[in-house]
Amino acid sequence: MSGGTVWFVGAGPGDPELITVKGRALVERAGAILFAGSLVSEAATRWAPAGCVIADSKDMTLEQMSAWLILQAGRCQTVVRLQTGDPGLYGALIELVQPLDAAGVPIAVVPGVSSAMASAAAAVESLTLPEVTQTVIFTRVEGRTPMPEGESLEALAAHHSTLCIFLSITLMGRVTAALTAAGWSPDAPVVVVHKASWPEEQKIVRGTVATIQGLCRDAKIVSQSMIIASPTLGARHWQTLAKSKLYDASFTHKFRRASTGPATDTSQNLPETT
């Protein structure tokens, strides 16, 4: 099949300005845009050119969405599917890509800012800290979608690392029960961010394993929220904090010699990505 390319673009967590530069450029030249209106602000389509066909997928089935994308790819060079956050996280990406592959439609993916990252930013929290945790787990609580064997929240929480829990705000009782069963203290901090980065709609609720469910109920938070449970929460206010070796004056790496203390092995490299 000849025709255009369907681009799966991460629109980010809510604030239209958090779309990537590449994503915005694709919107600016798109002949057709299908956006997830239940989660993506329509403002993310404001850069679309005149004459661009724009449709909201919130009332569509998977088959209808695929058919729409295939139809539009036959009539214009650039078709954009705007997805919330990052397309590769809970975005039904592969389910949408397979029918396009079968129809011979070229596809490409542009990553986006996840609500996990936006929530941590809104709360001014770090998901990792030296000597506290270096691991972040993205997961959800089992609801209508079952969890694979070994991926229950209780099993994952047993690592006592950072948990970013998606799609689970209506199951907060199960979340706190799993954390408790995994040995988390009732006083362990939890933060919930509702509609992270959405202008004038964002809410941040801070509590503990013991209190967070009631606090969210009082705040009437029942949808579109990220739950973060982590031993790093609140570190901004800690009196003592282990510092990163990367920026330590006594630490040598390939871009900087140690200025104080013993020199460190110069074969150690900086991390490639963060």
C-alpha cells in the first residue's frame, strides 16, 4: 500500500507544552490527527494546519481507530495518533500497530513524557537517590486487566524500591493492603498526583500508607492519578543526604579529574543515559 505514515506521538501527561519538539512538528504538518480525548487535552491539536482532519477516539473501538488511521493514511502523507504520556506505557500501541502492519501502512513512534515523570516533577521528588534506591518499577494493580504471574503489587513492593502505580486510584485499598503485606510501614510516605501538569486541574495529595486512601477520598480524587510510593519521598527536607559520586570533588571520571582526595579509577565512565 502506498500513502502516508502513521506517527504514534506521545502527547505528554496533560500540559500541551510538554509535547516534544518533534511531536509538535508532526502536528504542524499533519493531514489528519486522531487524539485520545479522554486523556489528551484537545489543546494539543492547536498547532494543526488549516484543513487537517481531527477526530477524537474516546468513543471509538480499537477496530474503528485502526480503520480511521488506515483510511487517512491513504489520503495524506502524515497522520498523527496523539496518545497520552508515552505510547509505550499502557497505550495499546501494539494492538493498534498490528492492523496497520497488516494493511501495509508505515508507522513510527515518537516518545513522550510519562505521567510518572510529570508527577515526580510536580511534587519536586526524585524517584532515585544514592544509597536509598536505584530502582523504579512502573506497574498497576490488577483490575479487569489481570496481572502476569509474579507481578502482583505485593511481590513488586517487596523490593522496597520506588513504585509508580498507574491506573489504580480507584483501587487504593488494594494498593495500601499490598504495601502493608510487603512490609511497608504504616508511616511510609505516599504521594498521589491527579492530572499531573494539567493547567488549573493538577492536585497533589501527600500522606502515608495508613492515611493516603482517606486523604484521596476527602480530595475527591477518583481518576487520572499517579500513585508514587518510595523511600525517596520527602528527601528535599532531610537533614542528611548521601550525595552522588558523579559530582563528588574526590571522584574521577573520563570528563573530570578529582580535585580533592585520592584519585579514582579513570576507567569508570559516566552513565550513557538517565
